[in-house]
Amino acid sequence: MVETQHFDFVVIGTGPGGEGAAMSASKGGKSVAAVERFAQVGGGCTHWATIPSKALRQAIYHMSLCNQSPIYKRMDVQAKFSFPELLATANAVIDKQVQLRESFYDRNEVALVPGNARFIDAHTIEVDYADHAKRQLTADGFVIATGSRPFRPKDVDFTHPRIFDSDTLLSLDRTPGSIAVYGAGVVGCEYASMWRNMQVRVTLVNTRDKLLAFLDDEIIDALSYHLSENGVRILHNEEYERVEATDGGVVLHLRSGKKIKSDILLWANGRTGTTEDLGLDTVGIVPNHRGQIEVNEHYQTTQPHIYAVGDVVGYPSLASASYDQGRFAASHFCGDPNHRLVQDIPTGIYTSPEISSIGKTERQLTEEKIPYEVGKAMFRSLARAQIAGQAVGMLKLLFHRESLALLGIHCFGHSAAEIIHIGQAIMSQPAPHNTLRYFTNTTFNYPTMAEAYRVAALNGLNRVF
């Protein structure tokens, strides 16, 4: 006989979206269970995506910084570590994150249920354990937070030891001499930047006409220039025809007739929602062609008591947004009228240097015929950037010409993902407290990277007065 247990709320997946939903529902007084098919909590974000890739990036960054330092050059010191050695630093971070996240579930009395979940009716899921035992959970409400995985075309052999996607790349046991990255989205650009900082020859193949088209054009140009200046070969408007893998390397055949030979290939072109085997057909939920679940403004599916959040619903596919979506969905289920979903979500792209932005781009403001002006601060003119040897980059403020209200903030350079939050806080204030005047009327520590806001604000005001 299959054991059955009832909860008020069941979350499927323990990544950022599932965690946010579980914690919010528990704090709302609901009995909560979280089902996780992997051995540890945290989902892809913790184990093979955000955390390990950013920890790896930091290790590569420190090695690169050491090798560029005039002091170490005079001492004839050269830091050189292999890819596995650099990746080892990520494992310690992962372990700490898992311990921390497990403590959240324990402290909030959320039952962790290991296994694969599948709907058998609108209020019941069946969980398969590793030993093939089964257990049924019934609930008044559910959140599907199963995330996404790299898209794998059927004609590419991902079992070959020289072909990787962003999930399997972290199992690489050597430092390659060269790499071809197919797909120039966020993941492709981040890994291209990392590998080049390890002095690996990199070819970045973009299926579109520009990198990261959702960014402000000036930031796109800065990223393209910096990658090219550092030796990354970028090919735009290219599509693969076939992939030829041998014991000696990989040849990426492009429809244009080009052939890109490299030691390994990283396929980073698209992601698909992890929705197979969930039994969604039994409850009338039909994923789209990318495996994603369509939801309404409350993150409800076609079944109002079944929510979906995070990468499984698509855009913006950010860990930060997924967590907020999970909290919002659970609060909606609990009937909390006070919780609101954040609308302006900053992007954080961890290339070297990194990129972060929030609000409108110049392209959008022009299309919407909004009278705007620009204020800029180039990092090369900031004392803190000069001291840190991080003079590449800029902060760009877009603001309304008449009200001076902030409309968009775009940053490229050292600590961009941190710097953006200062502007985010001001931009989110009600008028008239959301203007450029805040930065000119505030004293910033000197020298700091944050001082870029004062410099950019003064630059912008000089354009309108």
C-alpha cells in the first residue's frame, strides 16, 4: 500500500523559486513539503549553474589579476592553475550553500521529500524514491519550480568527451588549448570571458547580429570591444550545420561554410523547461515548445491552485527573480494582500568585466518617444578604479530631461552587479525622490566606485542646464 500524507502546500524543486515559495508559505502558517529529485537541496543554481560558475569566475579572476600585477611581475611570479584546480574552490562554496539552505528548511519546519514527483490528479503527486518505493502527497496548492536545462539538439552527440553543455562543463578534467562556444547569450558570453582569462583560445559563435541584444547598445558595444580586445574571436549571424567530433578535437561546421576547429565545444544555445515526467497532461497543463509553463500575473497555471515559478516559466530566468516569484506565488496562495512582485529586476551578467542594468535602454526610450538625457562616468577617471587597476568600464544614467527622474541605469565594469543597487534604490522611490538630484546632494566616501553616481549625475545635469 502506498503511503499518503497531506500538506497545505507542496513545492516541487528546491532551487531559488522553490525555496522562496516554501519559506513564504511556511511563514504564512501553512504545512509545507518540498520535493527534490537530487541528493541535496539548492537545484541547478547551487550545484551546476550560478554558484559554481561564479565561484569559478572569481578564482580565474584572482589568478588573472595576480599575473597582471606589476609587483608580481617584478618578482617573476606566475600564477598558473588548471581548470580542475580552479574549479575546486567552487566545491567549498557549494558545500556551505547546501548547509545554509538545508538549515532554512529545518528552521521553517518544511518537510524535505527526496524523489521524482509526478501528478496523478489535480491534488495528488506521486514521489518515486531512489529505491523505487513510492509515496503520495496530497495538497491544497502546489508550486512547480523544476527549473530548466540546456537545450540539446538531437544531432549533436553530448556523450562525446569533447562536447559539453553548461551543466556538464564543470566535469571537465583538464584545461583545453582552445574552445568553441556555440551560442552568445549570457552563459556563452560568461564562459567565453572566463576561458579567455585562462589564456585559452576562444571562438564565440553568435546566431544573432549582436551580443545580448536586450542590453543598452553602448554596453553591447563595450562588451564586444572588450572581448575582441582580449583575443576572443566573435562570429555573428552564424548557424551550425553539423558537429564533427573525433579523438583529436571538434569541428563545428557552419552553414556559411566556415569550419571552427577546437579542442572542446561548449553548446550554450538555448534552454528548455524541465517539465517532462511531471504528469502535467493528467492535470491539463500543456508546456510550450520550449518545455515552459505559461502562467498568469499571479504565476497560476491553467489550474488556479497549481503555480509555476522560476526558469520553468521562462523570462527573465534569473535566480533573484525566481526567488521573488516563489515568494509572490506562495503569498498569493496564502491570501496575503501586502506582498507585491518586484517589477524592475536588475540583470547581472558575470563577464569580465561584469555588466548590470535596470530600467529602460536608450533604444526603448527612443521608440517610446520619451525625452531623455544621459549622464556618464568613465571608470578610468575614478580614483578607486585607478587604485584597483580596474579602469575599464562606465556607469551610464538615463533620466527624463524635465523631471530628472531616473529611467535606466547601465553599468559595465568592476563590481557592476553591486554598483547597480545604489541606483536601483533611488529609482524605485516615488517622485520627486527618484531623480538625479539625490546623487549631487549626497556625500560619497572617497575614493569609492560608488562615486561614479555623483560624477555621472553631474555630467548629466551639465547637459540640461
